[in-house]
Amino acid sequence: MVNPNRSGGGVGFSSAEFEDDYERPSKSEMKRQSDALQKLGQTLVEAPRDRVKKVPMPEDVLDAILECQNISNHEGRRRQLQFIGKKMRTLDQHEVALIQAAVDSWKGASKAETAAMHALERRREKLLADDNALTALLSEHPQLDVQHLRTLIRNARKEQAENKPPKAYREIFQILKQLDAAKHAPAGDDDDAADADDE
């Protein structure tokens, strides 16, 4: 008996009918996607742990990333990165999009953090170069210990002149950083408690 699927005008389906409905990505496209996922995994490995833990992703992927951060051996780390790439390729598009959005948001945060650090460094340089800068700082923050700050500034200038380790120089930066953090800190928990009572 003749197979109807093989006859010229039979009932069979020609494979061409399905080609339009389902186009597989090309090998080079799949390679690009695979490389992008591998790179995204590496970005997560290189990011601070507390940031990574906040990224929405499956538990097994997070565990693999956190484990990789603990590996110092070059070959072990390389193998773990490969494993992470493999894990990343099992994620669906929605999961990948959520991870990518979180990573993209860091870039904005990092730029803002860098700009803030540069502003603090400029302020420190001003304190060392100009005595009026200390007066301006004290008028903004009268709670500061003026004697301690004057001593730090004097010591930092001496460190620079004598090429010594920048101990006082760093301490000035830490003080400025704390002042900046206090200025940008959200309102205290007491306000939140008061809001909760009002509801």
C-alpha cells in the first residue's frame, strides 16, 4: 500500500508549512544570548553580597553566585562561573528581565555614590587648603568638636608635607561622610510609629 503522506498530492503535510510559524534563533544569536547571560552572572558575582541578596532570582542561582564569591582559587572560580552561566540559561525571559533591571538600577546608584564621594573629597581638600572652609563647616554643623577638627587638619597637612601615611586625612573624610549620611538619613522610626498610630 502506498503511504499517502509520501505521494505527490496526498494528505500529508509538507514541512514548509511549519517553518514560518517557528523560526529557531541562529547559532550566532544563541551564542550572543548565552554570552550575555554569562556576563550578567559575572556582574552579580562581582557585586557586593548585600546587593546580590536583594536581586529577585531563584534560590539555586543565588546560592551558586554567593558560593562563587567565596572561591579564591582561579580555576575553581572559573568553573563556578561556568556553572552560573549554565544556571542563568535555565531562567525564563521574565526572570532574566527582573535580574537585569536590578543590575541596571545599581549603575545609577553607583554613579550617584561616586559623585557624592567626589564631593566629599573636594570638601576635604578645601578644608586643608582654606581655613574659612572650617568656619563654613562649623556653621552648618555646630555640634562638631572644633579642637579635634583643627588638630586633624593640622596633622593631615603635616602628613602630606612629610609624605606620611594619611591617617588624619582619612579621618577627616570619615567625619565628612558621617555628616553627609546624617543629612540624608530618612526621618526617625518615631515618625513611622506615629504614622502607624494615625492609620
